[in-house]
Amino acid sequence: MPKTDYYNDPEAPKANSLVVAVGVIVQNASGHVLMIQRSDNGLWALPGGAQELGESTQDAAVRETFEETGVRVEVTGVTGIYSDPAHVIAYDDGEVRQEFIIMLRAVPANPTQLRTSAESRNVEWVSPDALESKSIGPSTLARLRHGLGSKDAVYLS
């Protein structure tokens, strides 16, 4: 379902829902970050999505990462919780979500062949130095900077 992100935009539609979501910063032994190119808007993003009823946040992160990339992961920590009401996501069905995403850190659980999905047209391991060359939305870029920063700090918004 196509979506449009609004951040600090006075013209943004008013939120009408709040959905718990997870995002995952997966780094391999070389320090490269697992990234997907989204099918809906073409931007590069981190694996993640909505947590489903009956699953834990950690289980949602493992499921979403595998669904979008083919990589099974082991969650190792929390990098941030993002709930800024100035960030809303409008979907073409009329839903407008206030951002609420729990960002987790993970490592690959086993060597896996990368694969795409309906949500990801490309999947790549990206060097942190090459992130600036990708077309990445501002909220994802901020989450990457926070998550790749201090391993002891948890960002809250």
C-alpha cells in the first residue's frame, strides 16, 4: 500500500491511528548494514513493519526481517523508540499513522542468500560509508545515525 511520510509539515494530514512497528538495524561481521529498497516508494530503508497481535516485539523484528530480506536475525538490543507526533505516515486507503517504531539492533543468525519480497525490490549489505549515496528518507537516515552511533545509548523521541 503506497505511503507518504510527513515530518514537521504543517500541511500534513491529522493522524487517525497509532500502530506499533519495529525496525531493525542488522550489521554483519564486516559492519555492513542490511538495507532494502522499498517497492512502494523506491526509497532505501531498514527492514521492519507492524507488530502483529500475539507476537513479541523481538518476534516481529525477526519475522519482518526474514520476510523482506531472507535473512534470519538474532536481536541484540534496542537503539531507539520513535513516537514523534510531528511524524505521520499517510496511506492511500485514508489511514494516517502517527509514527511509533521501536528500533532494534540485530546480527545475522546464519549465512543466508539475500532475496527480495513484495515489499523490497532490492536487498543489499551497505557499507556505513556508502549510506549517503543511497536515496534514504530523513527519518530512516536519523534512525541509522542513532543506531550506528553509541551502542550504549537508546534514542527516545
